[in-house]
Amino acid sequence: MAFEPRQTSLGRRAAALSRSGLEAMESWLEQEREQIGLWVPIALGSGIAAWFILPHAMAWLAFCCGALALACIGMMLPDGGRLRRMLVAGAILACMGCLLVWGKATLLGQPPLTRARFVQMTGDVAAVRPVPAQAMVRVMIRPVDTPDLPAVVRVNIADADVPAGLGEGARIRFRVRLMPPAPPSVPGGYDFAARAYFQGIGATGKALKPVEVLTPSTAAPPLRARLFGHILERVDGPAEGIAVALATGDQGAIPEADAEAMRRSGLAHLLSISGLHVTALIGAVIFLLMRVMALSQRAALGWPLMLIAAAGGALAGIGYTLLTGAEVPTVRSCVAALLVLGGLAMGRDAVTLRLVATGALIVQLLWPEALAGPSFQMSFAAVTALVALAEHPRFRAFAAARDEGRLRKLGRNLAVMLATGIAVELTLMPIALFHFHKAGLLGAFANLIAIPLTTFVVMPLEALALLLDVAGLGAPAWWLTEQSLNLLLLLAHGVAASPMASLLAPTMGMGLFGIAMIGLLWCLLWRTRWRWLGLPPVLIAVAVTFAATPPDILVTGDGRHVAVRTGKGMAILRDRAGDYVRDVLSESAGYDGELAAIADLPEARCSVDLCAVRLKHGKGRTWRLLFTRSDVLIARQDFARDCAAADIVVSDRGLPRWCRPRWMKIDRRLLARTGGLSIGLEKGEVHTVHRPGDAHPWISRPRPRPRAAAP
């Protein structure tokens, strides 16, 4: 009895404080009672995120047990309180989210190829996607009579090597060097291996000629492919790629220069079929149906026009989603649009945060892996920011329609559009920093012109051109479409050319990103003044990211490409590296300039086989770096001497044991375990792509080669 809290004054005081704290919490939750349901998809998503962040099965089980333990603790709170229900429901949902994505990965994922292989392969074509911008065709193939290969392989075929009869259902034979789907080249890079795992792609490669067609395709090309080819024939120049993307969602015909300009200017969201395109189509269909039905007096007076128009818009949205390939962003936008239409048909205000939460919950239940991608995060964050801003009383009062002059009304509308654009840009900044290492600065201003131009000019003209093509009269409409798209590209290139278009930053850590997202959600989902407590974590995470010391050395996972930070910028080992490698290294280093060649540096001594660099850093210390540049064997006496004099040695081949640098030896054996590396010389920090013990199923682990039996 002596240990009972009620038997001492200290215990009574603690109990009183806990009761007052619980009462204050319950009072606050009562004020926010309408917002509590918005945290349901957040709780489910926390479990999904935990599965991606934690490394292996024991950690996933520990998270599930911890979530259930939190639910048990919640049951100990006073009965009937909102906090109790929130803790119990949230913990159970978090456990369900982890088990959901874990189960899908186990049952439906495609394990990657264990190691690179050169094979003669025969397979059935499952899908064909032309990529004119890269002069190739991307083919999904199901290998035949090769149980040691993955169920689905993605192969690129050059346009010059594409045989007649290639299409869905064809059987082809060719030689190819298959590779496991590529992991990130450097820490913080794009992880294609994880995406390919859930898409069912187990290997990738480039087909070598000749490509033989054993059984030609007899199926007619799908509607999307026919529409793709039709638009390419009707539109000329750079605008053709944008026109195809707006109609089909396929960006394969957009040149890289135009795609990069759209990204830097903050207009890349116009290229992927998402909420803007689906909403514009559904709105146009509803508008036309309402006007056509209003021509009939009987329909106008006796029919439920809004219900009929909403049903027509829903059918149009579903058809457009299927036409564009039913990608996850399009399906997500279609689901949200259908929820809005359902609310409008019932006469309710459907554009609320509950709509956004419902859409996010549906997507997470069907495609839990989408949570880890930038598309899901950016689209739902943008929509949440827009709806939260629209629900704010002061903004709603400012944006409300009123009786005023045209000039004043136009100014008010422009101010509303600018405010929403700035809100979206600020909301998306942490997500863009984490995934792309850059943040847009002028996107809000570019979208003031680009969104109305696309919604009210480009898309209606393109739809009219396609409609007139039925009668062979679409040429004038296609010309107008091409000119409007050229104007859009001119805007994108003009904004992208500005040095203020985007701001690069070093890689944002997972912890900082989590802090920023929690702060953002806290600001956007609550309504009382306590919501602003989420703002400091966001500002701190972004400030720390920009203030972080960028890496001094970057090494790709194959060891072939190395970037070094010098006093005048960044330099790359192989100056013939492609644009993709250069972009990856520049973005990961937070560097927005041209990569020079290491061989041209005054502090470097390079031959055909080796490069030795003296790099001054920090408090006057000089680091000696040694890189190999070829596969030629170097005399042991010379190479051993150079290795012993170097602090860091980097090579894309396995180095002998007698190569002993002072600090770190990075060769093929080490990179097979770690993946790409980023090194900070000031503090001696080394970050790797692969974490120790990471057991996610898309990580390719080469198996040891079987040894021949002893005679």
C-alpha cells in the first residue's frame, strides 16, 4: 500500500496533474473532433512507411508488436475519451499498414535477377511502348522455357532493329545482356529496383540485333498506342511530345531538354495525367451535357440534370483513365473525382479534406507501395494544401465572389491563384528536396500562365482536333494546338533559364524528411491555433538541409564514375559520362554547374590508366586520391607505391590485397556490399546506398558461383 500513488501527497499531485493534462487534451480534441478522421490514412501510412524504412523482418515484427503494445497502453486510458480511441485505432492501423505492404511484397512482387547474364532468349511480348525521344521501343517480355529467368523482363530495342510483326502477343527471339533492376547510383538517388519489384519487372536489358519474330502479332494495337501514333503524325516539332503526353500520359516522345525545362520551371505536373487533366475533362463533359439537356424544356424541368451530368462525367473520367493506361496517379485522380461527383449528385459540398483523406486511404489499400514514391506524396500534399487553404475563413472570405468591377475581379482572381501557387510550392518543398534534391522558386508564377493556358486553350483545342479528325477536318485545330504548345514550351524554357528557377541542396536525410512531413501534416490537418506548432519542425528540417555540408566525393555503385568537389566546383573522372550520370551526381552533390574533367585540374596527375589528385580540404589538410581509369594491369611495384601514398583509392575492379591506402579502399568487392558512396572529408562521414542487414526483397544479392567438384 505504501507504493500506491494515492497514499502520498506526491502521488496525489501527480495524479491531479495527469488528470488535468488529460482533460486539457480531451478539450482540445473536442474542438478538433471534425478533423480527427483525417488522420486515419496517416496512421495506415505510418505502418507502410515503417516497412520501407526498417531493414528486415525482425524489425518489421518489432514495429507491429510495438504498435499493438501502444494500443494496449491506450486501453488503459479513461474509457470514453477521444485520446483513447485515437491511440487504439491509430496503433492498430499502423500495424495493419505494415502487414499490408509486407504481404503484398511477399505475394505479388517479382524477385530480381541475381546477377548479370548474357542469354539467348525467346519470349512472348506482353506490351510495347515506343520511346521516340530516345529512338527506341520498350518491350515487356515473358520468357518461354527459361525457369531460371524472371517472369517478366523489360527490354529496349533500337528503332533500327525493330522487326516487322512486333506487337502484343508476338513471340520473338534475340540475344540480350540482362541486368537486375538498377538500385540508386549514389545515396539519395532514384531507386528503380524498388519500383520494378512491385511492377513485376525482374530484369532489364538492351536487345542485340538481329531480333527474330517467330510468331507475328495478330492483335490490333491498343487504342492508346493508335492515339500515340496519330498525334505524332498530326503535330510537328517539339510540341508533339507534349501533345502526346497530355492525351495519353506517355512522355516517351518528349526530348530531354524540354522535359528538363518543364521540371525546372515547375510545370512538370502538366505532363503526367493527374487531377488537372481528369478534372478538366470531367468538367467539360458536365458542362456540355448540362447545356445540351437544357435545350429540351422537358429535360430542363423534369429531369435530374445534375445527376445525369455527373454520371456522364464519371463515365468520361473512367474511360480516360483506362485510355491513358490506368497508372496509379491517374487512378488516384479518378477516384477523387468520382467522390466529388458523388457528393455533388447528393447536393453536398464534396471538396473537403475528408475527400482527400478518403482518396488517400483507397490508394494505400490498393497500392500501398505508392506511398514511398514522389507522385503520391506530391499530389496529395498539393491537394491537401489547396483544400486547407480554401477552408481557411480569411482566405475564403477574400476569394468569395462579390459584386465588383471587372478589373478588380481579375486582380482578385490573380491574387487567389498566386496565393494557392505559393502555398503549393512551399508545401512541396520538403518533398522535392528529399526526392530530387531541388526546390522550385518560380513555379507559382509560371503556373499563373501555364495552368489556364493548358486547361482552357491547349486541352480543348486538342480534344476538338481529335473530334474533327473523325471527318478529316482537324488540320486547322492541330495547327492551333501546336502553336499553343509552342507558347507553353517557350514559357517553360524562359523560366528554366533563370538562375532562380530552382535551388539545389544536398541530400535530405530520412529523419529530417520525416520531421518535415509530420510538421506539414500537423499544420494542414488541424484547425485551431495549435496547428502552427508544426511549422517550426518544417522550417528547421529545410534550413538544416540547405545548411548541410555537401559531400566531397561521390562514387557510383559500379565504381566507374567518381565526382570530386574542388575549390572551383565539381569534377568528374570520366569526362565522356552521359547526361544521366552527370545529372545524378550534380543533384546528389547539390551542385548546379557544369562538371569539369578531373584530368584538367591543376592539382591532378592523370595517365590513361590512373588519376592521382591532391585535394585540399578543411583545416589545411591535403587528401591524396587515386582513381583507376582502365582495365589494364599496372605493374605491382608502381601501383603498390601509389596505393600506399594515397588516402583513398577508388576502382571499378577488384583491387589486390597489397593495395593498402591510408584510409579507404573502394573497389568492386566493397561496392557490391555497399552500393554507391558519398564521402564527407571534413568529418570522415561515409554514406552508402545499401544499409547493413537490409533484407528488402528487391535488393539483388549475387549468389556464389558453384565450384567444380574435385577430381
